[in-house]
Amino acid sequence: MPPFLQKPIKPAIAILTIILTTLLLLSHPAFSISQEIKDPSNIEELTVKITQHGKILIPDGKLEWVKINLTFPKDNTNQQLTTTEKYIQDNLGNNILTIKKDNPRNIITYSAQSIVTIKERRTLHIPETYTIPDNIKIYLKPAKNIQSTAPEITALAKELTKDSRTDFERIAKLATWVHENIEYKLSLGTESKDALWTLKNKVGTCDEFSSLFIALARASGYPARYISGHAYGKDGWEKHAFADVYIGRWVPVDPTWNEVGNLDATHIQFATKEDNIVKNEIQAYGTKIGEMTWAEDETEIEILAISEKEKEKDYQLLKSSDKLEMGEEAIILLKFTPKEYKVVKLDLEPCISPTPIVEIDEKEKSIILEPNKQKIAYWKIKISENLKKNTQYTCPLTLNSRLLTTRSINLTINTLTTLKADKITLDAKLDKADLILGETQTIKTTIEKTEGTDPVTIGIIQGNEHIEKTFTLKPGETEKLTHTFTPDHPGEHEIITYSSTGQVKTLKYNVGETKDIYIDKIETPQYAKTNEEIPVTTYIKNNRSTAQTIKFTQTFEDKEDIISTKIEKEKTIKTTISSSTIGDKKISFHLTGQNIDSKTTRNIRIYEKPQIEIATTYNYATSTATLAIETKKDAAKEITIILNEITKKITEPQKKSTLDFKLPIGTHTATIKYTDLAGNKYTKTETITIKKQTIIEKIISFIKQLIQKIT
């Protein structure tokens, strides 16, 4: 038994435990004694020396020992730990370093060192079908500060993800919403607020950003865990919090900086938690111990080696027009085919001028990228109408991004009083303002040349499609560009059509969903034995025109199977259940996805094989054997007994039933046939012996008969 659990020898001896919450906030920078990092997003591998040291003050009392439990850097696939320190792991896989000092002074210092190599986290593949493992389901549950089942959280999560097509798209939308709608407030650095508070007040630091995102992810059915550690920010090394989300594999998410799927190597992981509460702990044992104070708790990070990568440069930045005039509009277009899952924040900045030259609609935007799928982003711009006349401007527009190389594209703006050589009128119409998913949509663009003879280019941007066609027309001539397509997801859509002569038109339409995805059939036995694997087969149908990612949840007793899968037209999901107790049970099924939320149940009776026991009494006066038949364990559906060539049945057996047979004295064999609740048949034999009465038994029997006659 450890000393602090034993009965104290002296009344003055006591144990005192202090638990201090470590707030992982940007207002508490880690001390850096190494070179600066210019751009953390370029760091693909990093080796650092981490020194954790501190000072604890205990002004009063005599100390026998002190224990300090520190959260130590993690050791995993993306982070390699080297140290001579001896540490243990808690139930979540966190490294805990225990420093014990015997007979210490009242000023206690400690220090621990480690070498950590961190690799950039990339998401190149996400399984199309996966089941959430049991040990990960703890990250689906609400926590004290992560109230994922609160109505405000669940409603927002449902609204933000309603038209999403994939798991990655859903978590990216949640992270982007938190990044764009929560204001970073450094003054909250000494506090740790919960998810509901953050949603209500719309402010926070990395702690609050991560807590709210995790709550939204869990509300959407995705396991998400809170990670505390350090990262390199604008002020150098900082304590930082971010998250992991499980969608067939752990995907990193930093909602503070909107890094989703891709996390730079300056993110150092210290602890993984279900909640945002991260603690170091002190335990002290001694005599008349006074108040303990954690005077210092520092982390020094020194860079030992660094490996940088180049930013993505294989993308196109295009413009719809080479020459523009005052008041005209244009489109700046980005085309990019990524190699991995990520979210990219884009910032298109206009040229710097005392007088604004270009107005940009929504300069900043975030786009969700998936491997080998072309992504298009565009900006609508308008040339100012208040420029100096008879002047030609060259205005560069600059694209900035953490992950893409910086690139500029020049606009030429002519304010000469002479008219432009080429003029057109542009008209664009949609075939339908509203349609159902699976139906085709058509945009018809008509141009009429009014002046000039130079070629004119017409372009259409629809989703991630971009088409252009160039026409050579004379004044008075018209031409049409028709584009027919099938929208691949419901919701509000926008189509842009433009001309090289400075016209831009925006058309909007809505795609509804009437066809559904549903559970068509469930196959499971009506009866099943205890402790046996019971097959459950669920057939799901997709009547929509496009493949869908769905989440299937099957719940039975305390077992929950959560499967995410892609369905084209039909999908068969096979699972098993088991129960150790008999009775009527319920299996629950929940289907969720893009505008899908349906529930159903099936009943099943869990049973055990019945045991039939027989006790026999014999009436010597009538030569009648009465068989008392008792059914144990579970019920039987039918019992048949063949005795002395006589067959008798009990079609609806009770727990206890009786049958009478005429039997002579002697030994007889009874054959017992019965069925269980599922109709399985069983046969057993039992020997029934009728012995002759002894003299005493005859006298007793005679007396009983005499008494019966008298009464």
C-alpha cells in the first residue's frame, strides 16, 4: 500500500493534490531559442528539441515526496519521439512522464527533454466504405465542454452539411464555417470556453475553435478528438489546439487556420482527449503542507533540422478579357487538379492605387479539394467608373494562398475617349428555374455584334465545368452558345456566362430532390439462440440519379455498428449481432446522408434451447402414471411423448404441464420430442420405472383411501 493511502502516524501528516488545467491558447507562447520559420505551410518535416521545465513553490511544511505528472509529446505515425525519460501511456494513448522527488526542498524544479521529428500530415486516400471501430466510438459521445447533442449544435450541423456529397466535404464545410464565423479574440487566452458558449458568442481562440468544430463533427456522426500541443504561428511557437476526425482514417483538422486534410509539420502533438480539458498534476506528501503554487511551467522548442517543400504551382489563373473599359465586368478563373484532400483558402488582391481601380466580389474564399478532381474557383470583378480619362492602366491582380504559389495576372484598362472597336449585347437564359435531381438543365447564351469585326469569346462556368467558344461576327449578326448538363447535387446553383468584351451575367436555379434512398428490405431470423452470431442483411436502394455517400447505423443492445459507404443503385450491408440474455429484443436502423434521415426497427426473439424434465407419480388403484413435465431455460413450442406405444401431444406447453398414461408395473422407456421457438426439433429418452408396492406402501395407500371415503 503506498504511503499516502496508509493511516498517518502523526496527526499533522497529510496528502495534498493540486491539478492545474493547462490552457493551450495562443496568448501563452512557447519559448523559442531557434531560427524563425517564414512560412509554416511549407514545412514538410521538422526535428525539434523540446525542453519542458518548471518550478513549484510549497512555502510551508516538511515534504517527504513530490510527484509531478507531465503530458509528454506523442509518438505515432507522423511524430517520432526520442528520449531517455521513462514514461507510461494512459487509456487514450497519451504519454505521461512522472517525475518523483524524495525529501525535496520547498522550491521544486523539474526538467525533461525529448527529440521529436514531425512529418506533414497528408490525406491521399479515404476509404469508400468503412466501419467505425469500437475503440474510436468514445469520440462520438458528448463531453462536458463539447455538447454535441445540444439542439443548437445538431441543428447547425445538419444545416451546414445538408447538400454535401462526401464525408470529407461535410467535415470541410464544418471547419470552414467555424473558421469564417468565429472571431479570434486573444483576450480569451486565459480562459477555456465550451462549444455552446462559443457558438453563442462567436469569439474564441484555438481552444474554442476546436471545441466547437468537434461538437459539430460529432453531431454529424463523425468521431472527433481534441489535440493539444504546439504549432508555429505568427508570433513563433505557440501552445495550440486542433482536431482529428475519423472518416475511415483519422483526418487532421485545424479550424483556427482552416487546415483540413493537410497539416503542416509544425503541429506538435502532446495529448489526445475527448474534451478540451488538459491537465498536469502535482501530488505531495508531508507534514503541515501549505498552499502549493505552480510558479513556472515552460516549454522551450529548438529547431534541429527542417525540410521545406515547394508550394503547388501546377494551376491556371485565367481572365475573361484582355482589355476592359470603365464600368465593365470580367471573370478571374482558377483551375486546379489536386493530388490530395485539402481545403485551400484563396485571397485575390487588386493592385494598389490611391484611387480604387478594380472592385472584387468576395476576395477571400475557401475551396474543398479532392484528389484528381478538377476544381474551379472564380471571382467577379468590376472596373471602377471613376478613373482618369484618356489613360491606360495596367492593374495586376495577385492570388495569395498558403498552399499555392503566389501568382499575378494583369488587367489592361483603357479609358480613352474613343469607343472600343468591338461591342456586343449578351443575353443568357436558363431552360428551368427549378428542376429535380437527375433532370437536365440548359443554358442558352445569345450574342449580337453591334460594332467591330474582331473575334469575341463567350464562356460558361457551371460547377467545375468551364467551356469557351470564339465567334467572328459582323455588326448585326447573332450567334448562340447552348450548353446542356445534368446537376450532380441538390441545392442552389449558380451559372456564370461572360464575354471577352466585358459582360458578365449570373444565373441561379434550384435543384430539388424527390427520389429517395431508403432501406428496402431487412433479413434477420425471427428467433435466434443466445451467444450465437446472428446474421443481419440490410438492402438499401438509391433511386437518385447520382451515387451517394451514406451512413448506416445499426444498434442492438449495447452494440452499435456504424458503416459509411458509397451507393450507386443498390447496396447490401451484412452485419452480425449476438445476445447472452433471452427475451424480445429490438434492432434499430438509422440511415443518414445528403438530405437523408430515416429510422426503422426490427424485432427478434433471443432464446435458449429448452430443457424438458419429467417427474412421475403412480396411482396403483387405477394403474395410471402421471407425468409432470417441466420446461426449463426457455419455452418449447410443442412437446410429444411416446410411452408404452401411446403417443400424446402438448401443442401449447406451459412451464409445467401433465400427461396421464396407463402403465403396468415395470420399466418403460419414454421418448420425448419437442421443438424450440425457432422450430428446431429435439429428441430425448427417459426411463420410467414403476415398482411394486411394499406392504407398508399398501397399508398407507389403504388408509388414504379410507380417509377419502370418510371425508
